[in-house]
Amino acid sequence: MKNLIYLDNAATSFPKPIQVQEAMLRYMNEVGANPGRAGHKLSVRASEIVQSARESIAALFNAGDPSRIVFTLNVTEALNTVINGFLNPGDHVLTTAMEHNSVMRPLKYLEESGVITLTVAPCDHRGLLKIDEFKNMVREETALVVVNHASNVCGTIQSLRDVRKAIGDTPMLVDAAQTAGCYPIDVEADGIDFLAFTGHKSLLGPQGTGGFYIRAGLSVRPLKRGGTGSVSERLEQPDFLPDALESGTQNNIGIAGLGAAVDFILKEGVEKIRRHETALTANLLKRLYDAAGLTIYGPLDADFQTATLSFTFDSIIPMDDDPGFTGCGSVNLAWMEAGMPVGEAGDRLDDEYDILVRVGLHCAPIAHQTLGTYPDGTVRLSIGYFNTSADIAFAAEAIKKILS
Ligand SMILES: Cc1ncc(COP(=O)(O)O)c(C=O)c1O
């Protein structure tokens, strides 16, 4: 394969640790059986592999009891399970203006069906929640607060502890698609009631894996009912976790890979992963910050964002309400106003430099509305644990050459 520079880790991480494919091949070639569906040796071995993955994920998030980790196919399924299974008619839900469509679409559907009422709290142009306004939006009938932990568009990280402080004891569902595995998450210290994660992004596992944590004392109606391998004599769904929420044969080969990925992360240490990604992000920001004709969105500070940067090849005028806006390196250059469409910029990075990024709206139109980049979107460059400072230097040079 050509020497490609993969900078699309917010879509899915690549490459994966070698241990992931080894674990998947081992499951395929040496185990193969269906966990929890038989008493024979191979089924027992399969159950042990799935249980070990559950334990590793519980350890990563300080979730305590591993049975409170439920596997799903991805974070979208996890979010849908909690949103549809926890809410009741008449409930109010509070969410943010930085959410992905995997949160917005199920919530909008429930709102339009007359099941819930919905408030979308504003964020500033860096994507940060306006926490005082947010606090005042919590109502008596607010049954759930749904928060994007880090934006998949521009990396902005919300402080979960500030959110928890603002909402009192209202249940909180966190979409950790962009932070699980690359940013410390502690469901106890962060006050998280439901933590939804996907396996294939910063958790470094395979596609088709994900899940959620559910705090003791809270319950969720299943999205699906069916065979679980347990209490088979009964026609009713089991009421204990994780079986209550895990019907049908899972992506067990994927779960074997996810378990190996999380073991890799635990061995490396989330802090080390975060340090590496923060250093690369700071490096890229430093190289691009003053580039004439480039507008960068988000916090523009590696300590307050994930390793995801969004930009447009143009210059924009600072917003009236914030003269301190620093999102653009070329804000005073009137001649730079005619920009290059994001699609063209992404194609040039791919065709001329073998740099792989994602352009457009990134399935998060309201986040782009917040940032002022709707409807065209941005060029998103998302760094992963296996990127190097040489990748960053090369990408920054390529962007500057395109600008010139
Ligand atoms: C913040 C966020 N939420 C949800 C998703 C959906 O992820 P998946 O396709 O793995 O369900 C993504 C993926 O882009 C994301 O970044």
C-alpha cells in the first residue's frame, strides 16, 4: 500500500493495535462457538473472552460491576437503547447544540411524535456549553440530560463535572464516541449515569462493536427482545443485566477484538495516549495558527480539545458578540475572502498528498450551525494514537502549499 497519512481517526481509528486482529483471528480459528449458548468447552471459552472484554471496559471507565456494561453494535445503537428505553411520555430532555445526529435524530423523533419535549442548549462559537444558561434550562420534568463529551467536528471537550454540578441529580447520558479510550473517563468521579461508547474509534477496536454503561438503580427497556441463552424456559425477557439488554448473538469476534484493544489501552495508559495526542494537536495548531487564509474552529487549545481540528480554506470575520475571537489566522486579509470549497480542499489533500481527511458536515449539522460552518461544513483532520510528528509536519506543509 502507498504511504498514506490517515488523519480520519474521528470517523474510525486506523490502524488498530496488532493484538486486535490476533484476538479476532484466535476467536475465529480456535474458539468459534456461541458464548452462553451451550455448556461445551468452546462455548465456555467464548463466554470467558466476552466476560474478559466486559471486565476490561468496566475497569477503563471505573464502572465497578462489569455486568453493567452492555454490548451493542455501535454507539448509535447504545444511544438509541438508552433514549428509547429510559424516557417516558411527558418527559423533558435537555441536550446541547454540539450533538451528533445519533443523539439528535432519536430525540427529534420522540419530540415530533409528541412523546417528549426537547431543549437544545446553546454553545459558544468554540463549541463550549454556556453553563449558566444551561443550568437554568433544567426543569422539574427533565428526565434526562444528553451531552456530547467531545465534538466530532472540532474536538471541543465539555467538562462533565461542570455539567453534573449544573444539573443536580438529573440522570445524565454521555456520548463518549470521541473520548472513550483517549481521554480519562471515570463514571463515578464524572457523575455519569449512562455512558455510551463505540468500539471502533478511540477505543481502537473493530467496527460493529460498542456499548454503554448503566448506573446501578437505573433501568432501561430493551430495544430488542429475544434469545439470551439464559432462563430459556421463560417467554419473558430476563430482567437482569447484561442479558436484559443483549438479545441475539452478538458480534463476538468483534468483542474479542475490542477486549484486546481495551487491554492495549489499559497497558499503555489513557494518560499516555492523551499526552501523545495532545502534543500532536498542539504541534499542528502551532504550525497552522497563523496560516493566511485558513480559519480554524474550536477551542484552538490542545488541552481543551481532542485531537480533532476543523478548518476552512477562507477567512472569516469575527462574530460581533465576541471581539476576542481568535479562530482565524488571516482575519484582516480582505483579499483572502474567496475561499476554496471544503470538498476541493479534501480532494487535493487526498490526490496530491495522500492525506486522508473527512470533509462536510460530519453527521453533526447542529454543531456546524453552532460553529458558523453550516451548510458547507469543514475539512476535518483527526489525529490518532499511531500518528507521528512527521505526519503532522507533512500535513501542515501540504495545507500551506494548498493555501499558497
Ligand atoms: C460524537 C459521535 N456520536 C456518535 C457517533 C456515531 O458513531 P457510530 O457510527 O459508531 O455509531 C459518532 C461517529 O462519528 C460521533 O462522533
